[in-house]
Amino acid sequence: MNPFFLHADLDAFYASVEQLDHPEYRGKPVIVGGLPGDRRSVVSTASYEARVYGVHSAMPVAEAARLCPDGVFLRGNMDRYREKSGEVMAIFSDFSPEVRQLSVDEAFLDIAGTEGLFGPPEELAKKLKAEVRRRSGLTVSAGIASNKYVAKIASGMSKPDGLFIVPPGGEEAFMLSLPVSKIWGAGGKTQETFRRHGFKTCEDLHRMPLEKLTAIFGRAQGTFLFRAVRGEAAETFETERGSRSMSAERTFPYDLYDEFEIESALLDICQTVMFRFLSCPWQSRTVFVKIRYEDFTTASARETRERPVTTLNELYGRLLFLFRKKYQKGRGIRLIGAGLENLETKEPGQGDLFDGADEKEKRLEQSILEINKKFPGAALKRLRSLR
């Protein structure tokens, strides 16, 4: 069976939720991320009405206010966004048994073998989009391709409320039709290097041998670009690395430098891993963290202890220790991954080894897991202040 993936991307998610909840904002430029007077605030999401003015994510809010002085500026409500995200992810699960959530507003669906239930990929995508609109009030753009990297780029080709399909065998031709600005994962610094060297299209990069690209961009980034413009799986999006590990990772829309923001993202990843882990009959003594910097270089660290991980508190504490030990301060981070390795079957009576405090933590986290299973929109999580 040939692989086939659908990348689903909720359109201007935070701003769309605000417009859904506040009818008076509809048709107006909504900018989520902070108020014009907030120091260091950046735009998280801009509605399509705001994008007409040149406002985009990662832009300083002060600059957005200059470009769009009549915009509706909001600090945002993450609890509400997680609630709506949970609703939509539950809908995605109705269309595929394999849903890999990348962030609060996007996911991959493995749709290989679903034709018997939903028809060909185009029909499945149309049904999925209609169901998301009907049940959540939001719109989603979809891209379909034989690998996740191309599917992700395809989902952005006809936003908002778009659908773009790259047929099997057409991945390289699709990429060669694009300007370099469409290469997902090539951020501001890379785009500046493109301009400096006169690279305007993917075809320009395609003509460069691998040795030339690595000389200009470095080995990791040059290899990434070489694969990307050929329509290959240039970026990995897996949340599990085989049957003996469980992990999650997040690629950020802009490079992170603020350590509190980075560590909060790590906590969110830990929660994703731990709440999945609690529902499995496994245990693990090994934790690992992965850091990918703005230049695509990657660092990782792992640690094994005698005692298995049993709570989110413990997992986050161990991963935070590893992260702080490995992180090179001052470097921008584009991706963080974390998880558990060397999974093994739980030993009978294992719970007797844990102290009372751990048992209370486990019961609390198990209760949160059950609530989230029963009510997908609940999106309950532990707080950042736990460590």
C-alpha cells in the first residue's frame, strides 16, 4: 500500500476562534498576541483581514499596530484555543486511525487505505473539511501528498479553506514550480542567504549540486534543501520513533530565544507524551531531549536512571535538567522534541515501589487523561508552575 498523507491546517486559528466567539470581530482585522503597549509582544496569529495590511505571525505587535492601527488587538485565550483544538482533533480521528498532531492548529492524517470508507483522497478531504466547519464553526485547509513534507507545503497553497493535492510521482515537479519563499523550514536567515546568492526559485536550488549547497548553507541545512526541492521527505514529523520509544516534537513558526517560552513549550510537549504514556502498559527509565537550532544543527541528550518515570512532574524535571545542560544559550531554537526510550512492559506490583506523593500525582494525571478521553474539548493540562 502506497503512503498517502493529509496535512490539515486550521486557518488563522486563534483569530478565527475569536471571530467565532465574538461576532462583532467578524470581517475586522483581528491580531492575537498582545496589545500595542505590551513590551516584547509578537503576533501569534493575524486574521486574513489583517494580513491585507501586511501583518503576519512573529511580527512585533508594535509594528502590527503601525501597519494596522484600527485592528482588534487581543492577548488571546489559550484555554479556549486548546478546547477548540480538541474538538477538531476528535473530528480528524473520525477519518483516520493515525492522526499525528503537530501543534494546536495542525495535524497529519495517514489516509492510506481509507478509500473504502471515504472514497478517493479528494472526496475524503472535502468530507473532512465540511465536517470541521459543521461541528466546530472553523475552516481548515488541506494538502495531500505521498510524504508529509510535501503535504504540509500543499496545505498552504490555496488558503483559506483550501484543498491542494500533489499526485504520487508529481512531488518534484510541484516543488520545482515554487519560489524559494514557499520552502517550509527556510526561515528569515535562510531567505536572506537565498537573496544574497540570487536563488529565487526552487529550480535555482535544484541546479546546485549537494556539495555547493552544503558549502553555502552548512551540511545539515544544505542537505535539507537538496532533499526539499526534489520533493523528498526533507523534514521528519514523527511523534514516535518505533515501538520501543514514545516522543513528541514541535517545530515553531519562528525561532525561540526566550528561555521561559522555550521551557513552557517543553512542558507542553511533556504533557502530550505523558498523557499518551499513561494509557499504555509500559514503563521507561530513559528520557531524551532533542534541540534543533535555527541553522538546522541538532543536539540531543538522554539519561537513564534505575527508577522508571511515573509522573509528569518527574518527566518534566528530568527533561528540563537535560535541556538546560545541553542548550547553547543565545541560539534560536526552531524545534524541540522530547520523550521516553527503551519502553518495557510494566512489572507486576511496580506501583508498590512508589511513595505516596507519586501515587497522588499518578492518580491526578490519570483522572485528567480520562476526562480528556471522555470530553475531547476539555483539553485539561498541568500548569507551568509545577516546577
